[in-house]
Amino acid sequence: MRQTPSPLLGDGRGVFRIHVVGNAGSGKSTLSRELARILNIPYICLDELFWKPGFEMETAEQFRVNVANALANCPNGWVVDGDFRRRISDIVDTQTTDEIWLDLPLALYLPRLTIRTLARLFGLAEPCRPGCEETLSVFFSRENMIWWCITNHGVVRQREAARYEKMGREEGTDVENRKMRRIGGWGGQLRAWLEEVRDMRRGH
């Protein structure tokens, strides 16, 4: 009888270093926090290490230092949310045991992102990080999150699909045993997978 594959690979010794990727607004932070809670490991948000108050960007050199230090301070595992490969190269990827790609339909998460952005604009929700409040000038610029989400949906999907296929070829494994897992659909697949993670944790 074929053994049911584990929802997470880990390092074989009970340590999980998870990287959650996907488009802006796809639910990376929500999923990452839940995984960190279930597995009782730290959650690391790359946005918080990159953006300084007033949406000022950290220098590439300091950002790499920030990320490297954050990972080193969590020897028993972590969940990292975000993708800054152009700025930090493979600092995160080379250390991960699992990569989770949220490839949800734009029609599912764009309304949620729009509501969240408007709530932040009117002070009804917390900003992405302290000192980075949404303003009308940001909202109506090309850098606003809604525009970024729409224009990058296809870009992110193409990029992560290429990584997904490449990783599968390099590992020589079937989809269920790949280091990178794609989660799509309208929410049911994600809920089912999270329940598998909870069951795995309860079984330890």
C-alpha cells in the first residue's frame, strides 16, 4: 500500500524551514502566520525587513544582512513570507525544506486586497508595517498594491511555474514529493492542506 505523502517535507528531523511565495494579496502573510502557529516556529515577514518608515527602501546590502540575521536567529525552523530574490538572491531558497506557492485565481484575492487597502487608507486596518501608512498619493500611484497585484499576477504565475517545473526535474520526484508545493483553487485545496498539516502536527 502506498504511504500517504506528508504535507510538509521538513529536514527529516522535525525541523521545518518554509518559504511561502505568491502574488501580492494572495494570502501569503495569513498562511505564513497560521503555519508558524501550528508548527510553533517563528514567522519572518520579508516586507518588514525591507520597508522602513515612509515606504523608504532598505539598501540591498543591509537588507541581505537583515534577512541572514533573521534566519540565523531561528535555528529550530521558520516560516518566511515574501519574495525578494532580485535583492537577496537565494539566501532563503538554499535553506528551505519546503516552498509553498499560492497560485490562487486573481478574482478570489483581488477583492480582499482592495478592501484591505481601502481599510488601511482610512485608518481602519493596520499598515503593512509601522510607519508605512497608505495615503492618497500612494493609492493613486503606479506603486499602489491594487495596481501591483493586477499587473503582477501573470508575471508571478509564470515565474513560479518555471521554478516549479525546474525543481521537479532536478529532484526527479513526483508532484507529491517535491520540495515546492503548488496550492491553487478557490480555497478548498488550501483548507484541506492546512488540515493535513494540523493532523501531521498532532501525530508528532
